[in-house]
Amino acid sequence: MTVYTHNRSLKGDTFLGFPLQGFGFLISLLLTLAMGFFTFFASTALAIFALLGWNLLGHHAVNYADSYRFVGLPAGSVALVGAFFVFGRLWLRALTHRG
């Protein structure tokens, strides 16, 4: 069996594996929102499971809505703002390297 590979070298600069060519505003915005949503849902799920264990093992009665309010929302907000600066910087850098 013969395997053909195409040696595709990235022309131009990369930042953490992201190519700076063709890195437009819409992709930056989409990646920023995806990072915020993923962080919100992942941290909320982990907090719900942690509260489940806390309530079952310790015979407590902590409300599960606290995981959204005190874990998911702050984590998602921090990730959204951080991703905004990271992907915004990547977009501006790609914008300046096009010329």
C-alpha cells in the first residue's frame, strides 16, 4: 500500500499553532465565544458533580443553582474576557501581517 502525503508547510508566522494567514474577524469572534461557552458549561458540570458528592456524602442541602451562579458564570466570564484579548491580538497581528 502506497501512502501519499502532501507536505504542506505553513507560510508565514504562527502563534500557538494558529496560522496568522486568513485569521479573520469572524473566526476570532467565533473562537472567543466558543471558549467562553465551553468554559462555562465545563466548569458548571464539574461544580454540579462536586455539589452532588458534597450533598450525598456530607448530608448537606446546597442548592445546585449555586453552581451556575458562583462557579459557571465567573469562570465563563473570565475565559470570555481572556479569550477576547488573546484572539483579538491574533486577529490584529494577522491584520498587520497581510501586507
